[in-house]
Amino acid sequence: MYNQKVMDYFLKPINMGDMPDADGVGEVGNVVCGDVMHLFIRVGKNPAGKEVIADVKFKTLGCVAAIATSSIATELAKGKTLEQAMAMTNQDVVRELGGLPPVKVHCSVLAVDALKMAIYDYLKKQGRPIPEKLEKEAQRIRKDTENAEAHTHPHVE
Ligand code: FES
């Protein structure tokens, strides 16, 4: 069902774990299956003085595809500016993995949504303005998360 790259990232996940002193935390639920993800970011500055994702970790209660996509999404996000990280899509992640079975594409939404919510949380904690696009996405993600919480966990692999 899954290609070798997906299996490799699932079997040897990258950036999985906790970050107790994170600068921003994103928590999202998957509206399709009810699975949950936490993603933590530490923000630093690149040599040009721009804020970048200096470190990122995730924890998920999700399937093979959720773990593999989170691994690769966090790998892709590291070093990106906040603007670049906010612009990442789940299609970028799926493409990087060499594709997912169509029924599992919804799993790839978790990581990018959690990344956006972690950036949102960071900006909020800093008392900074939230870009309009991010505010809209955050509203959509919160609604999905509420719906996900009403879900059971079918957990189809
Ligand atoms: S994230 Fe729930 S089935 Fe994949």
C-alpha cells in the first residue's frame, strides 16, 4: 500500500518527540479520522536576521501516513523562514514522499496544519499581529479539530 520512502520515514521517524520549552505549539485533529497531532517549534534567526524554524518536533496519535508525513514535513520545515513554513502545503509533503494512496492523503494535512498552528501560537505569545491568511486558516483548522474531537478512531492503516 505504501511506497518504500513512506515506510522508511514511518519506521525511522525524524523529529518525533517532545519540546518542553517550545516557542510555539500547534495541536490539531484530523476531521476525517479523528487522529490528533501536537507539533512544537523553536524559533531562531538566520544570518540575514530573519526568523526561522530552528527546531521542530511532533507527537502524533495517527497512522503510518501521519507519522511519515509528519517526519518529512518537520524535516522540510527546519531552517525555513516563518513565511516559507506558513506557505507549505500537504501536497508539498505528499510529493516529497513520492505519493500516498488516495485514501491516506487526508493524513498528510495534520502536519502542515499543526505547523501553521504552532506559528500562530508563537506570534500570539509574542503579541504580534497574525497575518490575515493565517488567521483564516487557523479558523478552519480549529473547526476541523472540534469536529475531529467528536469522532471515534477508526484507524484504518
Ligand atoms: S491520520 Fe488518521 S488515519 Fe491517518
